[in-house]
Amino acid sequence: MITLKDIAKECGVSFSTVSKALKGSPEIGAETIKIVQQKAQEMSYHPNLAARTLRTNRTYDIGVIFEDQTGSGLQHQYFATIFSSLQMTAMSQGFDVTFMGSPNTAGFDYFAHCKYRNFDGVAILATKFDRPDIQQLIKSDIPTVTLDYISDRDHSAVMNDNNAGMNALLEYIFLKRHTRIAVIHGEATHVTEERIASFQKFTRIRGIKIPESYILQGIYHDPVTSGEATEILLGLPLPPTCIMYPDDFAALGGIRVLNKHKLIIGKDISITGYDGIMLTSMLTPPLTTYMQNGSLIGKLIAEHLIDEIEKTDSCLPSHSIVSGKLIRGASVSTLSQ
């Protein structure tokens, strides 16, 4: 087995220099780092995890919690992108990542499981954040980073700019002269609260009166509930001219219902999604949506978490807000005056 001493001998540098160079330490010059890392690759060096664990009292394993009501797991492109970026960032710094999906066992305790697995830190991407075990985990001494959730306790979090996303979509819809705008939102979460608040503020400022019947609840990433809500909206005495769906995947359920009613999207009725997954860009017409930056989100989650792990005593909680971009598809038509 190739060791750090072997690499040090080949490069003509000290053991500690090799150790720091492989970590990319700023204490070592860029040229030395390049030489050492290249030599390590040539010699097929792999770190001895067991030795490193004994030396540092760490497992170099990060847990990731993700669960949703639809049980879709990481089949959803948005979350798959986040997880992939998180994993690549963590692995580049010597950490493994263990995914924890929706457990079927009644009474499953995430906090107890994370203690048992001895994770160095835990990223919480999606769950019911009010669960007692999740709250216990966030309040524990285990470093945690949450996605789209901040509690009353200081902990690191990465937040999507839901206000910017809703405003970008609504500005575009309003530009197309729509005022009968309906919104189908997901289950009660911090994300939902932010989006509905942004919707109500935008329409209030512009003097657009939205009836209560235009605001319906569905489930994130669930085409079934979005389809059912679409049926309700179409059955109103004065249906909306534009329907905003909670996410792109959920919008597929609405599209199926609109097709069943022989309504041409982008002509007879307008719709928008959220997330910007590749699938909806291939629809006819392409979906107008707001693309979230999953790659940056995953990278920041990993960086914040590893920062907390490496600097337990000196690291201050970090809160990052990530914006996306509007995708102007052809699913929103311009109304005649």
C-alpha cells in the first residue's frame, strides 16, 4: 500500500508537506500542491480511512436526510442535482456521503440513527422539520445544515430566494396582461409560506383582486393533486387565465387535465411551473418556469457543513440565499386588451 512517506520520498519533500498538499492547504505553494497531487495520482495513492479515523476521531461520513410525501426520492431532477453537487464537493474534501431516504419503519428516529452512525455532520434537505427527532438533531452538537429552513436556534442554512422566484414569474405573467391568476401551492412549509406571501404582496401592490377560490393546495412533486386542483379551477364560473403550479413535475398533472379539456396551453390558457427541470423544456409548448440553481445549492450545503465540522469551536453559522433564473417558455400567452 502506498503511503504518504512513499510520496514524500518521491517528491523530495517532508511528510507534513505531502499531507498539507493533498488537502490543498494554502500554507503550501500552488506548484508544490500540483506536483504532490500528480505524483499521488501516478502512484495510485488512496488514503487509509481507518488510520485517519483513529487519528482525527472522525468518520469522514456525512449523512443526508431527504424525504417527501410522494416518495419520489432522488428521481426528481432538482433534488438529484443538489445531491450530486453536494456529494462531489464533499468527496473532493475527503468526505463520504450517506443518503437517508424516507424510512418505512414506524417511529424511526433520525437523531438516534445519526448518533448510531456517528456522522461527522448531517445535511437536512427535505423532511417535516417540526418532527421531534429532527428538532433534536438540529439542537444537538452534531453539525447540521438545512435547506430552506431556519429555526430559532442558530445553525447553518441554504435558502432559495422564493421571493425573487415568484416575483420573476408574476412580473412576466403581468407583462402578458394576465390578472386572473390562480396559484396551486404545495403542503404547509416555509417555502410555501414565502411563495404565497410574495404572491399576495405582488397582486396587492398592483391592485389585482384574487378570489380565495384561485388559491388551492396540492403537494410538491405530485401531479395527482395538481390535476385535481386544476379540475376545480376549470369548474369555476370565471376560471383563471393563468395557473401557477408548485413545481414543474406537479405541473404535468395540470397539463394532462388541460389536454383532456382540449385547452391549448399558451393559447386557450397559460401556465407556469417552478424548478426548471429538463423534462418540461421538451414539452410542446416549453414550460415557462423558474430554474433553481441546484448545483450551487448542493455545493454551499457541503461547504457550510464541512466548515462546521472542521472548525467546531470557531465556525459561525452561515446563511446563504441562492437565486435562480426565469425561463421564458411558450406556455404563457399575451392576452388581447
